[in-house]
Amino acid sequence: MVSWLLPIALLPKTYTYYLFDSSAQLALPLFGLFILVKLYLQPTQLETVLPKKSTLRIWGAFIVVQLALMGWEYLKIGESVQVYGLIHGLVAFMTMLLVIWVAYTIQKMSLQNFDDAVKFAKSGLIALVVYLVLIVLPQMLVMGGFHQLDFYVNGLAKLFERHWQDRDFYDDGSYVTTLHRLNGFEPEASFLALLLGMGFSPALIMLVQEPIKNFRNKRWLYWLGWGLIAFILVVMMLAKTTTGFLLIGLLGLIFLVSAPKTQKIWFGSAAVAFLVLVALAYQFVPPVTHQLNTWLFEKSGTDNRLGGTIGLLQAWLHHPILGVGFGFESHYINEFLPKWSKDNLEYIYVYKKTAYPILNDMLGWLTRFGLVFVLMAFWLLAGLLKRAAFVLKRLGSGADFKTMFYRVTVKSFFVAVFLVIVVASITPANATGWPMMLMGFFYWRVIHMAEDDLNNGVLQ
């Protein structure tokens, strides 16, 4: 099953809008069934997948407080198109918790040893290659005018593409044939950038920073890493989304800071040359000027993002300690929304008639769950970061495959955490999407495996 986790997670179509997004996707019933069968056949595994008592106490307190807040806010606000309501909010909240528990449990069950971790990483690499070649590349060809592939792209979209409710992004059969922007199977271009930039790129960047001699008879893997990085860079530019440009900048900065000296020199030179070429193209090539103005420098439709962020900030500042409860944040966003941000078609025809979406995940977490529980989450994360730093130091620069695998994975964890925190502070980060959660718990399991191997003398 370990080899099928990420391929299944890359199929994000939602089959109902009533549940929490990730719980309405194919992954939940398949992963849940696997867990139930595994527990039926091996009942003793239940003890191994239960979290520590201290973690359970935190989760218990979190659930109790959230349920109390949801009940209190329902009594104050009642039913409204701007909020989930009591029953819908309760169902969505509990299914969100179920998704997190299933992602945690299936990774703990599946990743029992080093070989399992390698299988998961290999399956992720294969899934990425297949995804880019069979899904994204045909979309690129359609964008380039090769409309003979429209039937293929639209057919796959009908089966697997995730859609936003009540949006016209997919009227011509798929997102790419309607808006001429890349999205893979994601609901929009920015989510494809998040998937590639935060789900896969950290491991690829850390992989190619290993000395090529360490790969020995697997040098193809090193060059494949470079090829995938280059392809992902092109995809994120063609996605034509601010999130993609943001991630390109962040990943470039990470590479420049963490790369070996020789890579820093040529990468820095290449980056400067690339920026000069872009600047010249912006000045003298009209299509480039148009694209950069449309999607970066003079991007329209930012009133909702900025206004929604201000509304979220105000909502949290008025309820800083425990937040407003899951599903009730939209009421307060609208209450504190600046008037100037309401004068646009998207707000009038979409956001005014439904729950206002969270367009800044960090403020969204603070507004929903409050400072207390967000700080608790960061406290738990800080403990894992500390452990990972200690493991990385002990791993050293060993050239054997096992040490290199651990080192690349631990470094990737640091990159992924940095990216999630930075991106979530600016825009939605899709941190509760299946690929991101599976990768997160994969990092967690591998850090513990590496620590155990170091303590048991398996690694020197």
C-alpha cells in the first residue's frame, strides 16, 4: 500500500461540498478501508498508532473548545449563507479531524522501516513523472494551440479534476481549456504551484545538492532531479499565478542559501542572467510585457485577497485567544471587510452570496482556532524541528545510500516547513491537502527512523 499513497493523493476531485474538502476525495475511503482491514488482521497495531497521552490531551482540549465555540457562535449568529451553521460546521470540523488522523495513521502503519520509506519516496518520484508527462504536458500542448488533445484533457478532467463550487472556471470542459492556464487536477493554477512547489520541490532541491559522486551507479537519479526541477520551473511560470512566482522566488532563495559553494556560484550567475533576460523581454517583447503585467505587476482582482486578509486580521484581533470557531470566520470577515474591497464582480456575484473564503491561511488558523492552539501546534512543530536538527548534525556527510537518504529527507523537511509558514502567511497554502499531509507525516516518520538507527549504531 505504501507505494500507492501518493498516486491516490494526487487525485483530488471532491464528490460533495458538504464535507471538509479533503474528506470528500477518493483518498479518505481508500485509506480508511486499508486502516480498518489492517487493524482487523493485526489488532495489536492499534496501540502502536495511538498518539502519546500528552498529544491526546491537547487534541481533546482543542475539540472541546472548538465545539463550545461553535455552539456559542451559532446561538449568536444563527443560520446564514455566510457561515457553515451548527450541523454543517460540526460535520466539516469532525471530518477535518478524521482526515488528519487517517493521514497520520496510514503513514505510521505503512512506514515501518527504512525500506518502506524508500518505497514511498520512489513511488512519489514515479507519480510526479507520470503526473507531469501524462497530465501537465498535454495541458501545456493545449495551451500552445494543439487542440487535438482537448478531448483527452477534458476527459481526464471529468474524471479527476477538483472544482470550486459555483465557478465558471470549467465551462469548456476543464480549467485549462476554459482559462488557458495550467492546473493539473487541482481546482486552479495556484494549487498546482503549491503542489509542485511545496510538495515535491523541497526533496528535489536537496537531492541535487548532494555531491554527484555519492550517487555512484545511480547518477541518473541526480540528473533526473535537475530535469524535474527545470520542468517544474516552466510549469509554475506557465501556470500564470502569483503563487507560482512567489514559490519560484522562495525556492531560488533556498537553493542559493543552502547550495554548496560551486553550485552557489553558477546558480547565482544563472539567476542574474535570467533576471536580465526577463527585464529585457519585459521592455521589448510585448507578449512577455502583457503576461508579467497581467499576473504579477498589475494583477487585477487583488481587492478580495487584500480585503479578506484585513477582515481576517480584524476578526482575529477581536477574538485573539480562542478564535471564533470552525466555520464561523466568514461572518466576521464580512463584518470587518473594508468597503473599497466590495466593489468588484467576484465579491458581488460570489463571495457576497456564500461563505467568504480564507485567503490567508495563517490568519485563518488564528481566527478559527485562536492563538492558544496555534501556539501549541507550533510548539509541537518546534520539538520536531529541534529533533531533526540534532539528527541532521549526527548524520554528517556520510556517502552511503542510507545516510544520504536520511540527510536529503531531513533537509527537505526544513525547506517544506519554511515554505508552508511563509506561503501560509501570504496566501492559502493547502496544508491539509492529502499530498502535503502525507509528505509531512513521511518526514516525521523518517526523522524518527534516522534517530533510532543512529542510537542503535546502524549509522556511524
